[in-house]
Amino acid sequence: MSSTTGASSAPKTMEEGSVLWKFVTKLNKFGGKGGNFKWKCNYCGVTKNGSYTRVKAHLLKVTGEGVAACETVTSTDVAQFCRLMEEEKAKAEQS
């Protein structure tokens, strides 16, 4: 869980296409430019506001990102998310 995606330096289009977005439902975009959305966790059903960084923190149970950890996600789910993120990173590096 200590790996980061460098979201602050990533282009918006790459951030929006990141693998963890498929585990939440984007409800609407807000704040003009940037990657901020109102989103709903597909696991716990809680609605939150924020960018991919907060989605990642919520699903991976990372503290200090301004969003509560998902209480429904299991350690097996977290391991799956980390594997998917590593696969996505490897594909991006090959491009």
C-alpha cells in the first residue's frame, strides 16, 4: 500500500482512466477543471467528493488523505486492487 501513482503529476486523462475508478460510481463532476467528482463506493455505498486520490485512499484504507477508509473492503480486496494497479502501471510503462 505504500506505492503511489503520482496523481499530482499525472495527466487528468490518465487519472480518470485509472483502474480503481471502476469500483466506484461517478455521480457528477464538480469544481470546473481537475478530476473532482461526487462518487459512490460500490462496496459500502457511501457517497464522497474528491479526486482519484481519495478513491484510492478510501478503497486501499490509506489514512491521512481526507477520506474515511471503506469498512466493507476486505484485505483480499485490497490485495486485488494493488495487483490491478501494478498491472496498470506495467502497461503504461510499456507504452
